[in-house]
Amino acid sequence: MSSTAAQPVQTKHHSRWQADAALAFVAIIWGSTFVTVKQALGDISTVYFLFLRFSLATVCMLALFFPAFRKMASREIAAGLGSGAIAGLFLWMGFILQTLGLKFTTAGNSGFLTGLYIVLVPLIGAAVLRKRPTGREILGIAIATAGMLVMTLPSIAANFTMNRGDLLTIACAVSFAFHLLMVGHYSQRCRTEALALGQIACAAILSGCSLTLEPPHVLWSRAVITAILLTAILATAVAFALQTWAQRYTTPTRTALIFALEPVIALVTAVLLGGEPLTLYALAGGALILAGILAVELKPSSS
């Protein structure tokens, strides 16, 4: 093969590695905010927190993307915002269902059942979008899912009965899977800036409408303000902008697998900053998740 013919493949692989690195950075951001958010939620109702988070993130995205919007055609903006709203609906449903589910199930069950979206992404993608994952991606998903099971095994073993909280959390996993697939689908067809803004603005509007589900209350403290600023700017505006861009260059299955890093980072942060104990289950589970990701990333497919 001539060097001229090889160049597009090299460029595609280079972009995919950059995209995967960006997604890993997003997972690190999300995982590292768990302790901060947990401390803040004692002083603010959850739905109100989500409303403030997504609303501030929408403002930040508008400021970030305003120069790009000035250069876009109105039809490009409208197409991106509309497609983003569809993705944002699933994003909002995932957060709300997870929040409601936590009222009736344990944190361990919630963590594992939410993580099922990693398995659901390739299954739904193959059934709905006719996009089949590679054999290496399937292997990585299986190993990472086993790791999530091991991490949460003590909690699941102590609370193995299925209740409505578990069912709500499974529905949450389905919603997150569809969100990831929708972003992957529309990122190939829409401008990144409009698509990213559309989903976050939609989540903000729907969070405001859902305040009736939980009467808002807040005790303004440093922890609350820090959590809102951190999650809105870094974990939402920056993170979802990066995710939307990155999914142009990688598959939804790889994205879901890389996002399995989130509970590993959350565990490390909880141990280092939150004073939580480090158990053998957590170590083994985290090692399996990393092994699943490396199984795919160390030898990427040629597709």
C-alpha cells in the first residue's frame, strides 16, 4: 500500500485515539465529582440541583459556542438543537429515573444497574441502528461488566430482592443507553456545538418542569455552591461538549466501555477524599474494568 493510500487510515486512527482520550477525560471528570455532589445534596434537593446544574451549563455553552453560532446557517443551528433535544430527553430521563430509584434501592444496586447501559448500548445499537460491535468490543464489555458486578457484589448480595427502585434504575440504564446512541447517531449529521447545546438546554427545561416531583429547597453553603459550579461548568458544559465531539470519531460501544472508568475514578476519589474504605471487591472490580477497556484500546480495530 502506498503512503498516499495509508494516510486516511492513519488520520482516522489518530482521530479515534484523540476521541477515546477525550472520553476517558470525561469519565475522570464525572467520577471525581461524586464526593463533592454527595456532600452538597444534604443541603439541596436533588431535582433542584439538577435544574441549577443544567441551567448554568446551558448559559456556559451559549457563551462558549456563541462565536461558532454566528458563523452557522440557521438551518444548521435548528437541526442541531432539535436533534440535541431528542438526546436531551433521554439524558433527563436517565437522571430523573436514577434519582427516583435511589429512594427505594441501595447505592450499590443503583451503581450496578445504572452501569448496565454499558451492555445495553451494543445490544440496542445492533437491534435499532443495525450497528454491530466488533468481537474485541464485546469481550471488553463483558470483562468491564463483570468488574462492575464484583465492585457492587457485597451490596447486591445483601439486597438481592428486586423492588421498584431497581426497576426504575434499570429504566434509567435504558435511557442513558439511548442517550449515548442518539449522540453517536446525530454527531455524524449535526454540528457539534448545536447538538451539545440542544441536549443540555432540553435537560434544563425538563428539570425545571419536574420540580413539581420534589419541592425545591436549598441551604446555601460553600459545598452547594462549589458542587453547582463544578458540575455545571466542568462536568456538564465541558464534559458534554467533549463527548459530543468525540462520538464523531468513535463507536457508541467504545464510548460506553470507556465510560466504565467513571465508577473506578469515583472509588479512588471516595477513598482519597471521602475517607471510604478500600475493599478487596472494589480492587478486583476496578482491575477488571480497566482490563476490559485495555482489551479494546491496546489493539484498536481497523474499522
